[in-house]
Amino acid sequence: MDIQEIASTWREANEEAIRTVTRLVYGTGEDYEKAFQLLALTITTTDVNPWSFMPRGWEGAKESAQTYESFLHMLHHAMCDDGDVSFIEHEIHGSCMVMHNSNDTDLIHKEVMKRYPLHRAVRANDVSQTYVIHTDVYRFIKALQDET
């Protein structure tokens, strides 16, 4: 396969990923997907630095259509099927998403410690008082919009 054939394959895959992202963001209009679609639209169109709010490991997902498509599929499954998306409101660092059920407070605590390791040394005995866990998509979206 020569470079032109490879480039053509890449273009086709990229265009398909863009179509899929558009379908996921604007969705089917099903009631159970409305919160996801609003979150997806907000994440897609925000000017807020994704490193400040995206789940760990997915911070750079918006850098390519195919990676972002994978992220939106994962987010859709976690949010609409499993309920495994929670939001953290950190008193110093603002709001972010984590891919854990809000009842998994130990996992979320470990995630917060990984995400903000320098903060641990400042308030090692009082970390639990520095953030709030919630599942309210609209509250998270408002927090993101307030950051712009």
C-alpha cells in the first residue's frame, strides 16, 4: 500500500469518526440520553482546558476525532448504561469528571489523590473535606460554564 492509499484510509476513518461524534452529541432524542447529550455537547464545545476536567487518561481525547469518538462511546456507556460517571467539585481545583459510581467513595478518593498529588501534602489529614462528589450533570455543566 502506498502513502496515498494509507492517507485515503486515514481520511475515511477520520470522516467516519466525525460522523459518529456528531451522532453521539446530537443523539436520538431518547429521554435516557438527554443528560448525556447535553454533557457531550458542552464538553465538545467548551473552551475550558480539557486537562482541568476530563477523566484521568482521557485529557487529550479532543485532539483527534477517533480518540474523541472512543471517549464519547465510553462516556455514553458509563453514563447511560452503568451509572459510573461522577463529578468532583474540588474547593481549590474546580470541577472534574471521574469514571466511578458515586457510591465508590474509596475509588474516587484514590482518583482525587492521583489527580491532585501536591494537595495531599498540604492537608494530609483533611483531604475528605476538600471536595464534594455528585452525579448532577447540570451542576457540572454550570461549573464548567462558570470557568469560561
